[in-house]
Amino acid sequence: MPPLLFPDYADAIRGLDLAAVSSPHALPERFLLAREGRFSVHYIPFEYVNTNARIVVVGIAPGFAQWKNAMAQAQRSMAAGATQSEVLRAARLAGAFSGAIRPNFVALLDAIGVQRWLGIASCASLFDADAQLVQISAILRHPVFVDGRNYSGTPGMAKLPFLREQVLRYFAHEAAQLPDALYIPMGGSVAEGLDWLAREGLIRRDRILHGLPHPSGANAERVAYFLGRKERAFLSSRTNARQIDAARSALLAQMAGLSEA
């Protein structure tokens, strides 16, 4: 287990003037964790791990906006006298899957039967009464910037020793605490990273749910087709129906097998 970093940064977070941090270029040097070439990694208080989680939603990395939201939440929690554990939990959950992305995500999970595997009525309750069943995570725990811009997954993290080391230092230890959870990659680059971890023997391949369309609004047509809300004949040329059909069938079979087990 890597040591908890928050105690080293608590005072700096408390005294941080967020209004003065207008871009990644303005991030205080105090929060720099590592730098190599065009890449820089900066501390965010995302060390909370829900060890009861059965679902791990894996994004690529917190972006600059999420860094500011998490720091603001940590400041509010500390000012209110919260314990260290409460501060870290609140910071990690700040803004998680808010807005239009959440109903799409819930519908996709329910469509393949994740709610039945969990024994709940709908995955909507993962963001409410059944929040103890989910861990909102990122394969790169701390924000990574490339020339001062959010890392988007290119070049692939598995190809870069600097980023592989970040994955192993933080996410791999988190995954070790959740060996029986299902891992849901949010995007192709995350899926590649999880596959690399599976090849390294650090997570179970049969626990990675490949093929769900990203639930963002920009992916609305793929989501609609996956969910049966749009017919194949009306799809644009940008949407590969055959690929989505194959992914849906594989996911349904995978969840059916897990439920039987």
C-alpha cells in the first residue's frame, strides 16, 4: 500500500486560493507529484477507497475542472471539521457522474443486468441508497497534464513507462483491495489500460466489462442504439451497429455467467 499523501497536503489545500488557479499552468508547484518531458502529475485528494464496492467505474484521469471541484470540496469539509476519512470520501465523490451522463450510465448498466447481479432494483440507487456498492475511480488517480492540457489517453498509457508507473503506484493498489469487483472502463484507452493490468495478473480479465458505449451526450446515438431506442435503419454512418450488437451480446453473456456463478 502506498502511504496516504493527504496529511502532507492538508495545510496546502486549506490555504489554497482556488480563484487564482485559472488553468493547469497556474497549478501551485506544491502539488506537483512527478514530471517527465511533456507530462506532469499533480496531487488530488482521491485516496478514498470504498472496500465494500462491487462495481468500480474507471475513468482515465481527473481533469483540471475535477481537480478544482475536489479541492473546493476538501476545503469545505475541513472547514466544517470533518475527519480525514470524511474529507477524502467527499472530495472523491464531488461531482461524480453528475448531469446528463448519469441516466445514460444507469440505463446501460441496467440493460446488461448489472442490477440483477448486485441484487438491487436499478443501478440508479448506486448514486443514492446503494452508494456503498460502487467506487468511482480513475486508472490514473492523480491529474495528468500534457503540455498543460488534460491527458486524453493518447499516447496510450500502457506504452509509456512514466504513466505505467503511475497506474501501478496507485490504481493497482486500489484494485488489490477490490479483487471481486466488476470493472467498467469509461473509454477505449481505459479499457486498454485495464487489459494491460489483467495481463500483468493484477486484476481478473473476466471482471472487466468491455464494450459499453461511453454515456456522454456526445455519444448519444451509440447509447440509443445499444439501449434499443433507435433502429438500425436510422443510424448515421458514424455508428457501427455490428460492433455494438457484438458488444451487447458479449456483455449480456458475461453478466449471465457471473450471475449464475
